[in-house]
Amino acid sequence: MNIEEFERDIKNSYKSIESASLTERLKKLLEHVEQEWNIDAKKLTLHELKILATTVIDTETIALHDEVEELLAKKEQIQRRIDKKSHELQNLKYDLFNSIEEALVDAPKQTISKLHQIKLQSIDLFDMLNEMIESAILTALEKNDNDTEETIEEVIKEITYETINEGPLNSIRIRKILSSIVQTSVDVAEATPNQANIILRSTLKGARTGLIKSISRFKQQLLYMPDELKAIQTSNYDNAIDELIHTDTIFTQVISNISLTNSAQTRKILEEMSNNMKYDLEELVHISKETVEVMKDKLKNIKKDAIQRGSKVLKSQKAQEAKRMGIQAWGVARTALENAIKTAKSAIDKKD
């Protein structure tokens, strides 16, 4: 049999079948296969059956498929508009903060510092994280004060804290944020090698403290957050626990990965600092474990409710179909296993 001809014939034949009933259309298609190709429809090969099933599904779902494609196109268009407007909103925030600062030109230094702190909390930081870190470190170095290291550590801590707090507390975001901060600091350190130790040491300390502060804040939120919001905040309960309990590992992995992609000198400095920070990471481990315990305690009732609700969901059509497919998947695996056993047994019998 020419499989391409078979596929082409099945598609054309099914399109030409006129019947209001799906059952009738399928019956006529199977009859056509038997008459045209002299094949028992009940003995089609896997490939032939796939062509037949795909043809029926593609033909019967074309209207809904086109609707979904149209809706997806509209969704993507809306997303592009959202991105554009979000960018405009961000730029407007910059301009407004600058205008407020200009209006407060004669205000005390402490007032301007407070305004900058508010700005840090109000602007979306992730998209400009690299440039912000670079600028902050270079500014601290240019000032050349006696407390340069402490200043860099403090600014890294606050930027880490505010950036992490912009979104959900999960390992992917934490890893991306820490990687951006450390890599940018490495770039500045390699451009100013005489200050490399100060830059990298203060960066790692600040990032660690900012991460601890973020996890501590999340713990406090869990303690006082309404149950409904807790359920939303930690919808992926098990993953959230697993990610939180390993934040110290994420931190050391970020340092290790970045050290491997930079110069030998940078690698040596980062490896030494990472080894020296092992004891400093105990606080991160401690706050992570505390937060996990709070999650377990505060969310166990929510999880019980979810299980009870889940038992109702299991009665839904979608759940029943999932259960059915699970049984069918088991059947496929079982058949494959039985066939393998038969084949092996047959081979052994032939040897005997």
C-alpha cells in the first residue's frame, strides 16, 4: 500500500461524506476503507489507524480550532499592548519621581534619601537590574569613602530584597535575580581589579542578606495573610516547600555557575568567598526552615480542604476522562510488556 495515497484518499473521502450524524459519517468512512482498499477496518495498522483518526479529528474540530487560533491572536495582540503600556507606565513613574525630586530641591538630604527609597519600592526593578547594580557599585567606588564595602553591601541587600518581592518567591526567580546581580558585580570587578575583592565580597553578603530578608517577609505574610490568599500564594504547595528548603543550595550554585564562566582570577576569588560563607549561610538555612514550618502549620487545613474539594472534582467529566486515559495507558504498557515476555519466551523455546 502507498501510505501517502491512502492518507490523501481518506481525507478527500471524509470531506465528501454528507450526513448529519457523526456515527453515520464514521460508518461510511470505514465502509469506504474496506471497499476501496480491501482492508478490514478492524485490522488497520497503527499508522493507518492514526491517519484515519487524525483525519476525523482535524475535520470535525476545524471550526473550534480556528476560533482558538483567532482568540490566541487576540490574546497576543492584547499582551503586546499590555507590554507597551507597562513600558509607558514605567517611564512615567521615572519622570514623576524626577519631578518630585526637582520640586524638593532644597529639601534635606534625608528627605531625598527617603524619596529614593520609595522610588526603589515603586519601580519595576527586574528589567533594569543589571544597569542599576552597575551604577550603584560604580557610584560607591567613585565616592571612595571609608565604608565603601558596607555601602555596596547595603545597596545590594535592598535591591535584592525589593526585586525578589516584586513577584512570587520561587527558585527560578531567585536564581535569575541572584545570577544577574552577581554577574554584573563580576563585570564591574573585572573592570576594576584592584577593588575586585571588596566588590565581590560585599555583593555576596548583600545578596545573601537581601534573600534572608525576603524569606523572612514571606514568613510574616503567611502568619497574617487570610486563608484565601494563602491558598493562592502557595498554590503549588509541595514545590514551594522544596524550593524554600534549598535556598542555600541555590545561592551557592549561582556563585559556582558564575565562577565557571569567568576569568581564573574571578573564579578563585568567588570560590574562596563561597567557602568562607558556609557558616554565614546558616542564617539563610534557619529562616528557610522556619518559613517552611509556618507553611506546613498554616496551610495544612487549606490542603485538607483542597483534598476534599478534589474528591468532588474527581466526579467531573474531565477527571473521569483522565482516569480512563490512565487505565488505557496502563493497558498499553501491560500489552507491550506481555508481548516482550512472549517474544523472549519464544526465543528461548527455539534455542531449546
